[in-house]
Amino acid sequence: MKYWRSFGFLVGLAVFATLAWSGMALAADAVATPKLSNDDCVKCHDKQPAEIAANGAAHKTQIGCQDCHTGHRPKSANNIPKCSMCHAGEKHFELDGCTTCHNPHQPLNVVLKGDLKKPCLTCHEAEGKTMDANPSKHASFACNFCHADKHGVIPACVDCHEPHSDKMTQKDCNTCHQAHKPLAVSYKPETPSIFCAACHDGVYKTLKASKSKHSTLECAFCHQLKHKMMPKCTDCHGLPHPESMHQKFPKCGECHNIAHDLNNWPSQKKAAEKAPAAKAAPAKTAPPKEGKKGSK
């Protein structure tokens, strides 16, 4: 009987020791890996939380500090995660050196450093294709030559280019020009002729001095949609004369002069003005009267 009492005591002691050790181990784990919140991070790191609060975008609304920083020094050798941990599946995310442009605590406040083009075109692919298809000096520049310092900056054309005339301002530039294909000049039918006059001044003055109906039309009414588009007279006028006349004079200008100075031939007018006046025919004199027959 005494034996069984001793055996029972030993068993109970073993169970107690096991439970006590398990409790101590759990307590040790709880101390080693405490649960932290974003509020705990703020106790030491004040700059980064302030940046996230102001400009964190999705890094503010969809994740917390520990979703990226899964560990902390010294226990974690490197607590700065790679962006590819979350961002993948697009060309832009395959680039190296994300933090060259992006601060992860304010990811959309993109700061542009150096001459950048290839990285920009991983997102702005359409603009790159437009420039490749329309060669110009603009295509030879880095993207941030114009879109300088900060992402989203749209520069004014007049920062580099003089307006065509003193009547034109920045808001008029894109009436005809697009920055990524500046030499492909296109415009709407209601574009005012005074814009064309900035380069085509002589033609504009000739047209406005004309007495024909053409002088009442805007340049873009005839030269439609695209710069250097030359219309045919028949586009508006058809064939207004007998067919035989059109066959004899296939070029309208042979009779009507140029479209900007219709039915006006200055060279003929000047020639007429320089020609000496025609001499007047001598006045007719009455024949002498003859005497009556038989008179002496």
C-alpha cells in the first residue's frame, strides 16, 4: 500500500512538472513575440507614419506597417521589404531601383531624378508609340526634360517655344500641335485664320484683300484637318462649265488665278496701266459747200 502511495505521488509530481514547464514555455513565447500595432511603431518612428498619414494612398488605407515590415532588427536582419513582395504582374514592377522615384510611405509622390525615358514608357506606352511614329526633336529628349522634377507635371509650351505671334498664348498651342507629335499639325474646321497668318502672313493678306467669297472663309474651311492639305476646286465647285471648256482648260487657275486672289490678274492690270493711251481718231470735218449751178 505504501508502494502505491509513493507511485501515485511521483506520477502527480511528473504531471505537475509537465504542466508547469508548458506554461513557462508559453509565457516565454508570449514575451519573445509580442503582438505589435501601428501605434507601437509610432512610438519610435515619427517621420514615416506622418508621410503615410499625409500621402500614403493605398499604403495608408489597405495595409499597416507590419504587412510590409514583417520583422524588426536585431531579430530580423533586414526589415526593409522588396516592393515585389506585393507589386508584380506589370512591366513597371519589373524595374530595379523602385525607391529611385518612389518613397513607399508616399508612393504616388513620384520624384524624377536623372534622365528617364525607358522607366516612364513601361506605364505610358501609348505616348512612346506616338513619338516613335512621329519623329521630332521632342522624341530625342528624356521624358523628364519636359515633365521635370515631379510626376504629373505638364509644362507650358511657351517655357521653351516662342509663340507664332504676339496674339497667341499657351492655351492656343494645342489647337494645332500635340506635344508628343508636334510636327503632325492638325486642327478643327473652326480654327481662326489669324492663327494661320502667324506663319502664312502674305497669303492671309492677299485673301483678305480679295473681293471674292473666298475671303469670307476661314483657312481651315478649304485646308481641312491637316496642315498642307491642298483641296481641289472641284471639291466644292464641281464642274461648273461645259465639258469642252474643262477639257481645253483643265487647270482652273488658268482662267481664275489663284484661290486666294480669285478672278484677279494683277499683272494684266499693271500692264494695262502702263500701256500708252490710244490716240484719238481725227475729228471728221464737213466737206466744203459747192456753189449753185449757174452762179457766177
